[in-house]
Amino acid sequence: MGNKQNKVTPEQQKYQQLQKKHELKRPVLKNCIKAFLVGGLICLIGQAVSYFYIYYFNFTEQTSGNPTVATMVFFSMLLTGFGVYDHIAQFAGAGSAVPVTGFGNAIISAAIEHRTEGFVLGVGGNMFKLAGSVILFGVFSAFVVALIKTLLVMWGVL
Amino acid sequence: MVKNLKKLYWQISTTVFMVFFLAGCGADNGNGSNNALLNATNPKPLNIAAKGKDNAETIKKDVSSMPEIYDVAVIEGKKDTLIAYKVKHMQRFRMKTIEKKLNKRLEKKYPKENFTVSSDYKIFLEAVRLKERIHKKGLPKDKAEKELQKIIKLQMEMT
């Protein structure tokens, strides 16, 4: 590494300095605030959906989680299809990718992208390209945790 | 295009803000089941059991005396007694400990009673709704008991 730096010609050094001068700094704090606000807003909507299920259906606080997640994923899928979620994601960054709505976006955006390759090999084959790893990790880690818990219960630790 | 999008963002954000703002204005501070999720309702304890067994009032006092709890609904049925309560916001991190503490306290004081204790909002809401139906629509005691059993069954559900 040191040798390479020594070989930099004066022109290159000059160029590097110029590049550093004009390089845009990443607005980390601004991005964080945006992500926090939009992510929080998504969670607020999720909480409202959860209360809706508690209030009008036979779901308790514990059981309302599943339909709420399904609804939020469905909403984000619709918004992705209509092209709205992309703009939200561009503005919010991680704030829109980390909540479960990002999962719906990952599935549908991959499906739309590969639509030209056909329904089976294109949409079907590539739909879970991004989200597949998330599902696999979730299912496998849940399996491992459940296995550990079962063993601990069997041995009388828990 | 960009201008239109900005306009759209503003329209969406103002609409969302207005919906929540107006919803907040519209909520009155009544004690009915409509506001049970948001406000402290403090419903009167209810006894739908046969005569001669009326611990509901004292149970409610006991539970309310815990500093972490702020809204308690007690329904005393023939066999089971339902206690639904809300936990103060910052104390919600210690939900399980509070439930254990409450269970211990109740078991010690009322060893013969069969308690169903829940901090779930839904159970609280249903308890308030049942109380309202009994008082406003005059639900008979046997039907009220059935409804109470339904709530207890709902509390058992895990998924």
C-alpha cells in the first residue's frame, strides 16, 4: 500500500486533492433523521392497523401481530406496484427498508424487474431473489432457537 | 415531474397529519369502550356470580394499589374471575415481572379463587364492553357468564 502511494505522480496527487475538494460529503445525520422519521411513521401506521384489528376483530394484542404484518406487507406491495414506494425509499433510505414494508418492496420490485423474462422463469424465479435470503434466515434461525429451547426444556433448565 | 412529486408528498403528508390531528380532536374523554384503548376508563368491578360471593370490589382495590398499574377491570364469574389491567408506559418493560407479582399477591390473598390475569388491551376492551352490555342492554347473568368464558378463552390464544 505504502509503495503504491509513493508511485503517485504529482499530477495524480493534484487530481486527488481536487477530487477531495469537490467530493460531496455524505449527510449522515440528515439521513438518520429522515430514516428515523419515516420509519417511525411507518411504525405508527402499523400500530394503527394493529389497533384496528384489536378493536374490530377478535384479535388480542398478542395475536394481532400476524394480520398487521400481512397488511403492512400488502400495502407496501401495492405502493411498489404503483411506483410510490420507490420515491419514499429514495427519501427515507433505511427508514423504509428496515420495517417489514421493505420486505414487500423487495419482493415486488424484483418481480417487476424480471417481468420481461416471463411469468415462470422471470417473475417466479426471481421474485425471492432479495427476500428469499431473509425468509431462509428467519425460518432457519427460528428452527435453531426452537431446537435449543426444546432441549433446554427437556433437560429441565427452563 | 419532480415538482409534481413534491406537491404529492406535501399533499400526502398534510393529509396524514390532518387525519391524526382531527382524530385526536374528535376523541372525547368519555369512559365508554370507544376510548378504552386510549384513555383510563376505570370501570366499576362487576359481579355476575351467584349471591354470597362478592370479592370484586376488594380485588379491584388490591390490584389498583400496585404502583405500576393504572386501569383495572374486574369481572367475577361463577368459577373464574377476570382481571384486566393496564401497565404504566415506562413500566411496560417489566410486564412479566408485574404479572408474576400480581399473581403471587392474588394467590396469597384469595387462595380459593380462580383468576385469569391479563394486561392485554383486547381483554380490557372486551371486559369494558361486557360491562356496558350488562348495564345498558340488561344482558342476563347466564349469558354474561358465557361471554366471560369467551373472553377467558380469547386470553388463552397464543397465535
